[in-house]
Amino acid sequence: MAKIKGTIVVDKEQCKGCEVCTTACQFKCIGMSKEVNGKGYRYAISVNDDCTGCTNCAIVCPDGVISVYRAKIDSQ
Amino acid sequence: MMENIISPENLVYTKTKLMTDKALSYCPGCGHGVVHRMIMETVDEMGIQDKTIGIAPVGCSVLAYDFMNVDMQQAAHGRAPALGTAIKRLMPGKYVFTYQGDGDLAAIGTAETIHCCNRGEDMVMIFINNAIYGMTGGQMAPTTLEGMPSSTSPYGRDVARMGYPLRITEMVAPLAGVYNCSRHSVHTPAAVRKLKRAIRKGFEAQADKKGLTFIEVVSNCNSGWKKTPNDANKWMEENLFPYYPIGDIKIDGKMVA
Ligand SMILES: Cc1ncc(C[n+]2csc(CCOP(=O)(O)OP(=O)(O)O)c2C)c(N)n1
Ligand code: SF4
Ligand SMILES: [Mg+2]
């Protein structure tokens, strides 16, 4: 059976840690890093495997730092 | 594992190339960045990068020309609609949009706003209403809500002395030159997608010489409101949306609200 899987890639140096993406994700896939980036912000990280690649997080990101990938995965 | 789907053919969203690589000067969580990107995605999808000219305001988005990779001019405070008019009339084949805050568009630039709308210039006016002068330190704007604190109304806007919050979008909507007029937000994915459709409609209307499209975006100013971005968005829903209701006001020349 084919399943839709997604994942995000965050440009962690450009992320300002605003956390708007964390509320936009209906599957609570995004949390914040423990360490900070070069600007001193905690940055968005994916925290589970539930991403469907819906792009909601990336669309509301003010700085456009999230890229989203989506693929059909054949699972048994 | 997830990593194996990260390849170009699976990429479904990334920042449009029409946004430059320059880090946005906006505070974390500020809606300005999303609106910039939705304009640029529209320009990208319509294939009109070399035919588009934007006008930057005075306000936090004064540097918009650094972030949007199209030709841009920066206007004196409030004068973006006048500059946009000049550019559109000299180069009628171009797509012209203005980008202004509430202090710029609804205070110092009120006359330019109203007359540009009334003339029905074939352009798109984008109006970011965060109910405050963000750039200069959160002073009261014409749009500041009754009772809302700002740095120049620390005990809240007292309408008896300071007047009522101005709904300039409802004022310009009935003008004959205005073809589309709507109010949006960018704090949820659905709202952002709606805004983008409105921008597209506005760009198409100006190509068809139908008149002016006026798009208000009720947005957050986390720094001015002294709230975290998510709290600011919640506060915006609870306080700004009742006074500035989201939705279409005029579509294809007909009032709908
Ligand atoms: C002629 C003139 N008067 C006043 C100012 C000071 N000033 C700079 S930005 C601004 C208000 C900006 O507020 P708004 O348009 O709401 O933009 P925001 O920063 O909130 O996005 C003012 C009054 C100026 N630059 N020029
Ligand atoms: S001061 Fe307000 S409007 Fe300006 S960038 Fe910061 S949050 Fe945005
Ligand atoms: Mg403002």
C-alpha cells in the first residue's frame, strides 16, 4: 500500500525561532531546538515522523526558511 | 527513514527565487515576510518578473526592495500610490503594486490613498494593518483600537480625545475606481492561500485594465504589541478581527459586504 510521507528541511541559520510553524502543523511535527543558531535563536526542528508534506508550516513561515518534501512510499 | 525522500523531484515547497537571499529585517514572526513572499510567488507563477514594479513605503517595510527581486522604487512617507500612479501611467504595460503600512497608507498618506483609489489606477495596493506604527516604536496609528495601549496612548486609545479607529478599507471600497477590495490575514495556512488568490486576481485585473485592487492584510506587530508571535496572532484574532472583519468587500466591481 502506498503512503504519503513528508519531511521538512529548515535553514537553521535563517530561522528566527518565532514558533509560528509549530502551531500551523496539525500533526505537531515541529518543535524548537535546544541549542541556538548564529543569531541566538532556537530554530525549528522536526520532532516526529508524522509529516505528510502538507506545506502548511512553510507557507506561514515569515522568513521562508522551511522547504518541504513529499513522496509516495510503498509500505507493506 | 525520512531523509531518503529529500531529493529535488520530491520538493513541494521552498522559498521562491523571486525573494532575494537577504535576511529579512523584520522581527521574528512578523507578517510582513509572508506577504512579501505571496506577492513574489504570484509574480513568479504569472511569469512577469521583468514586467513588475513595486513601490516600497516608509515603515518597517521600507527595505522591501532589498527582499523582493523585482524593480522597485521607495516613496516618501504615504506617497506610494502617487509614485505608483506615475510609474503606471508612464509605463502602462507594467504590473505595478504598492506596499504600505497603516501609518503610511491611513495617516500621512490618506489623501494619496483615497485619490488613487478614486482614479481607479490599474494597480494593486497592499495595505499591512498592524494597528500601530511598528518601525518608530509602536506609536498610536489611526487604526489603533479603542482602549489599545501604544507608546503614545499608554493607557489605551481614548476615543473621546483621540478619535475612532479608521476602517479605511471600507471607505475606499465603494469608490467607482476600486474593482476588488478585500481584507485578509497571514497567520494561518488557509488565510495565506486566500491572500495569494486575491493578489493574483488583482494582478489579472490590472492587466485587463479593470481598475484598482485594494488588499488589506491585518497583521501582527509582536514587538509593538509586546507579545510572542503566537500570542500576538491569538490577540489579533480576538481583538482586531471583530473590528476589521476578514473577507471580501467588493469583487469584480460589485459590493459583496
Ligand atoms: C515625513 C515623515 N514623517 C514621519 C516619519 C517617521 N516615521 C517612520 S515610519 C513611520 C510609521 C510607520 O508605520 P506603518 O506605516 O504602520 O508601518 P509599520 O512599521 O507598522 O509596518 C513614521 C511615522 C518619516 N519617516 N517621514
Ligand atoms: S516592529 Fe512590528 S511591524 Fe516592524 S518588523 Fe517588528 S513586528 Fe514587524
Ligand atoms: Mg503599522
